[in-house]
Amino acid sequence: MTNNLVDRLAIQDIMTRYAAGVDDRDLQMYRDCFADDAEIVGFGGGAVVGADAWTEEVKSKLAAFDATQHMLGPQMITIEGDTASTRTDVQALHYLKNKPGETLTLWAVYLTNYRRIDGEWKITRHELVRRGTRIQSDE
């Protein structure tokens, strides 16, 4: 039971660092959440394979926003040996750079797979399942 709890907290911490890395623009922290061969799907376009390629794509996407805030809901976590999966609800606010006063809100679910690599949990597959978006104006 104790090892399961330690693993659950370590996996939860990955998603917390994932969100903080994006919101704080700490792309090294963000990159460190992923296995080198991670597959990312559902973020527009085709699948992206490779943590470095994905981090560069995120860096490019973030250029459209003054700031972001990713709020994560509780996770459903399944652990089987050295692999795990989570379902995480997310609401993300994106403050549009070219349209001051407008905010894009995303409601979605992250479906994420993990593998223990050299004693650390890493994301091996990360999928965004969109539930809805809305652009709101301060005016």
C-alpha cells in the first residue's frame, strides 16, 4: 500500500509540474515530464512523437498567449507495475496576446499513460479530449 501511495503522489506531481511548466513558461520543467519517445495526440494536427519535438511545438503555440492558467481536477489513477494511466479533468484559460481583453477557455480531459524509467515516472502518451471552448471578452 505504501509503494502504491508513493507512486500515486509521484504521478500526480508530474501533472502538477506539467501545468506549472506551461503556465510559468518553464519549458525545461515541462519537458522533464515526458519520456523521450512520448506520443502526444489531440492538440490539433496529427500526433507528435518525441518529447523534444512536442516541447518545441508547445513553445510555438504559447507565443499566441500573454498568459495561461491550467487548472487540473482530481485524477483517476491506475497503476500496474511500472506502467500507469490517468484521467484528469482540465480547465485552461488562455489570455490572447493579439486581442487584449479576450480569453479562450478550454474544457477538456487529459488521458495520460506513464512508464517508470530509471526509477522516475514519465509521460509516454498524452491525449487531449476536448469537451468545449469559449472565447470571452471583457467588454
